[in-house]
Amino acid sequence: MAEKLPISVVVCTKNSVKTIKECIESIIRNEPSEIIIVDGGSTDGTVDIVRKFTDKIFFDRGKGLGYARQLGAEKANMEYVAYIDSDVVLPTNSILKNMLREIIVEKNWDGIHAQIICPSVNNYWEWGEDLYFRFGFNQLREVKRMATMVALLRRELIIKYKFDPFFVKTAEDHDFYYRCYTDGCKFGISKEVAYHYHRSSFKSFMNQKIRYGMGIAQMFWKYRTVKSLFGIPYTFLKNISIALNHRQIKLIPYFFFYSLFELIGFIEELGRLLLISRK
């Protein structure tokens, strides 16, 4: 029997019944030492499914994603923590092993993230999201920040810098990487690839981007930087440039609605924070 990897996999779930079984089965094939589930209050049978695979199940008690990610790392027993989203499928039996080798031997990074592709593209929004990752994310390189869909990190880094529970729905990873990078930590994108099921309808796409905008507002509230204040229009112009450079004119509506919904979320959350501050 092969020796287990010194990796604790943390999966944050909430109503993930459609994808969680395939996700966990793909994780098991990679032979991590443990799988930890942190559930955000699922009501669709997600917890019943994960109980078949692990008894290390915890609950965020409504405190949100930043709290959940930190809780998972604190419950972990291994030197490395891999955050795997519940709508991700690891396509090979060695992706975590290869990413671990990259982070330790080849790159000497503090954290690494797999490249992301969509396993099937069935509509315009999935198509746009897939090209967004292919053009703007999927490059073997060092970066200032990563995502947390398929991220491998040294556990001591998470214990030291901590995910901030202020970020309830999104941007908890941006905040974490920002603080780590400012302190000299190094991150990068792996040569390995994982599958991610993107938002498959206009409504789910809209809701996700609104949450992203809320996270951007929270970043601005916490740091008051010009970059976080004007990040949405800057990113929109950058994405339009990417679409034109790749001769993908059809991507422009995707990026327009992406930024529009982020802006809506930004204004909504900033207004909420202002009201709270005046009480």
C-alpha cells in the first residue's frame, strides 16, 4: 500500500449534493492522509454523503467562509493543507503528489494552485468562465495571489496569517494572500490541471459575481486602498484587452456582465458597511 501524502485536504461545503461525491472520490484516489469537511449549513443531503467517506466533519455555525477555511486548517494534522472546492474534480491520481513536489523541490513556494478547466461547456456562461481561466489564470508562473479552488499551502502559513472571518462569503483568500505576499511569501500556478464545474446558468453566474463584488468592497473597507476602490473598472478594461488580444469578441458581453454584477455587489456591500459604521 502506497504511503499517504503529508496533506490534509479541507473541503468547505454548502448544498453541494450534485458534485460532492465525485469530488471526494477524486480526492481519495490521490491518497492524502486525511479529508476534513467544514459544512456551512447544508440542507440538501451533502453531509449524509460525506459521512460515507470521512468522520472528520465540522460546521462553521453560520460564521462564513473565512472562518470555515481557518477551522479546517486548525483541525488538520498534516504539514500541508490542500483546499479543494466541493465542485472540483481532480483528474489524475497524482495531481496532489505532483503539486507537492513542485512546491517543495522545484519552486520553493509557500503555496501553489492548479490550473483550472471546465470538464464540459454547455452554455455561454460556462464557455466564458472557461476562457477566463485559460487566458488569465492558467500559466505556470509566480503570482501575488491565488484562488483556493485547488490550492496547496504549508499549514504553518495558515496558522500564522489566518483567514479573516470578516470575509463571510468571498475574498477571504484574496485577503489572506495579500497579507502573506506583503510579508514576503511566494505563490505560484502549477503545471497540473484540475476540473471545476463553473456556474451553469445566468442566475448562478450573476449571484456569484455579486458576491465577488461584496468581497471587493470588504477588501476596500479593510485596507482603504485605491486599487480595491477602482479594481472593478480596471479589471474590466484588462479583460476586454485579453478578449481582443485573443480575438474572442464574443467574450466582451461576458466580461461586461461580470463587472456589472461585481459593481452591484460592491455598492450594496459598501452601503451596508457604511450603515453599520454609523450605528
